[in-house]
Amino acid sequence: MTSQKTILRALAGETLDTQPIWMMRQAGRYLPEYRATRAQAGDFLSLCYNSELAAEVTLQPIRRYGFDASILFADILLLPQALGADLWFVTGEGPRLSTITDAAGLAKLKPADAIHEHLAPVYETVRILSRELPSETTLIGFAGAPWTVATYMIAGKGTPDQGPAHALKAADKTTFEGIIELLTESTIHYLSMQIDAGAEVVKIFDSWAGSLQGDDFVNYAVKPAQKITAALKAKYPDVPVIAFPRGAGLRYEGLHAEIGADCIALDDGVTANWAAKHVQSGGCTQGNLKSSHMVTGGQDLVDEVNRIKTTFSKGPHIFNLGHGITPDADPENVQLMIDTLRAS
Ligand code: CP3
């Protein structure tokens, strides 16, 4: 049976005349209605754990723009919090966590399957969304990839070069690999519960994959994603997986097969021409438009949307940005992107 949902059709390998579209961070601070609901919730984490309000902000960009998919409103750092790490957000700066830097710190974390009570509000958000979303809108669940989540757990914050995680990998490989293993297993539990609650697609965000070189890229970006994908496929053969190893560069080639993912999401560091030839040949692709166009708009935005649309038009492609939309973006530029894409 062919699904009517355009995102699911693209993920199944169909080349569509009009590429389906959604946007990373589509529920976010560039939208006045998001800022209002966030103020009502109190702070970002309170919003993530308030199922009703988290569902509300997930729905806002669907109402405003009619995107073809919505992504669950949550954060990749809720999982380490469920494993026992402290987590808070400093306004204007970003996330802060208690750090795990040795075997004793790792031993204090909870087992991989002990996360569900803490994450119950997230599963409830998914259930609300699967009831309330329009029938043509696909619901995407997500988690961070083990390496990316580990970089925050080890450093206690975001870092430009993921230095602390690389240092632990070099100094105490056993503890480092223990963290990756725990995150791999708990991510399988977490995404399974999202699927049970109604997520129709899952996406694995490896935002810092680009800092893994050589064998490290294979061992800590490809293998964990492959393991998570294989475990999910064994239980849910019909649920597509999108992998986003941001910054993979030339290593994007061949990743569909290596990871076993239905779709590889592209950042804006590879050219559309190269990616259409070397990545889309392996299956559905997603992304590639520079987020800065949502700030600058104008004819450049129109030209870029048309160029990316045309370049990926010979195979399955989901239109998206190469990374999240930024708070300084103009909501009208988002509409211009959609109108340009959907104009024949
Ligand atoms: O895309 C969506 O609309 C769904 C929700 C979503 C958020 N974060 C909400 C969010 C998703 C999928 C994420 C993923 C995420 N979170 C990633 C991977 C993708 C990426 O951006 O590389 C990472 C690395 C995080 C960790 C994180 N969360 C950071 C570093 C920050 C601070 C930076 C920033 O943009 O402010 C966050 C906060 C965050 N997560 C916001 C949102 C909407 C902004 C919070 C706010 O309202 O103040």
C-alpha cells in the first residue's frame, strides 16, 4: 500500500514532482508564537517536559506554513538527563550538564532501560501529536547520536572542537566507549518508545560527526548509528530512519548502505551537485540549503531554492535546511522558501 504522506513516499524511494519540505528547528525562537508559549512554560526545559505545550509549539509551524512533516519538540539532551546527568540551560549561552570524565562517573549513570519514567512526558507529547496532526503531516521522532550526546556529557557544555570528548577517547578509551555503548542502548529504548507512541519516522542527529577522523568516524559515528538503525529495523521494519552525520564531507558517500538508513541528511558543507551524484545515488537525501538564507531572503534565496530543487530532482529528496533555522530568521523568508519550492 502506498502512503499518501509525501515524506513517507520520498523515504520509500519515490521521486516526487514537488519535493516534500520541513525545516530543522521549525518550532523555535524565530516564531513569535513560539516565544509566547515558551514564556508561558517558564523556560526551555519546562516547555520540553510540558506535553500539552510541547505539542502546541510542534503544531505552530504546521498551522502557519503547512510543512509536510512535524518534528517532536524536545531536545537531544533530555536523554542524558534521564540517565542521571544534571541538565540546565543558561539563557543566551546554551546547555550545561554535570560532567562524566571517568569510570566512576559512568558507573553512577542509570542502566539503558531505566529512562522511561523520566521521559514519559516526551512520549505523551508524541501521543498528543499523533492525534492532533493533520492526516497529511508526518510525525518525526528523534534522538541525538551517541557521539554528539557524549560530547556534551563529557564537556558539560557545547564546545567548538569537542576537545574534552576527544581527550577522554585518547586517555581512557574504556570509559569513553562505555559512554558510547550506554547511549547507543538507551537511544534504541528511547526511539522505540517514541515509535510505540506514534512517531512515523525517526531521525538521529550527529551534529558533531565532522570532528571524527578516519577510524574514529567509522567506530563512533557510523557504527553506533548502524547499531541503532538495525535494532529499530528488527522491531519496526516499516519505520524509516534518517541519519544526519553533520560535517561528514566526502564521507557522506556510501553512508546509506553503511548505516542502513533510508535517508541521509546533508549539511551545507557539500555542494548539491556532488551530493546528488555521490549520496542521492544511495537513496533519499534531505537538506543542503544554507540556514542563513532564512535571515537574508531575497532573490538569492529564490535562486538557491530553485537550484537545490533542480539538482536533486532526479531522485528522492526532502527539502530542508543544512542545519537549524536561527532565532534571527525572518518568518516571511520561510514562506518565500515554501512558495518557491511549490511553484511548478
Ligand atoms: O527541530 C525542532 O524543531 C525540534 C526540536 C529540537 C530542538 N533541539 C529544540 C531546541 C531538536 C531536534 C533539537 C536537537 C538538538 N539539540 C541538537 C541537534 C541538532 C543541532 O542543532 O545540531 C543539539 C546539538 C541540541 C542541543 C541544544 N539544544 C543546544 C546546543 C541548544 C542551545 C543552542 C540554541 O540554539 O539555543 C539547545 C536549545 C534548543 N533546543 C532550542 C530549541 C528550540 C532553543 C531553546 C530556547 O527556546 O531557548
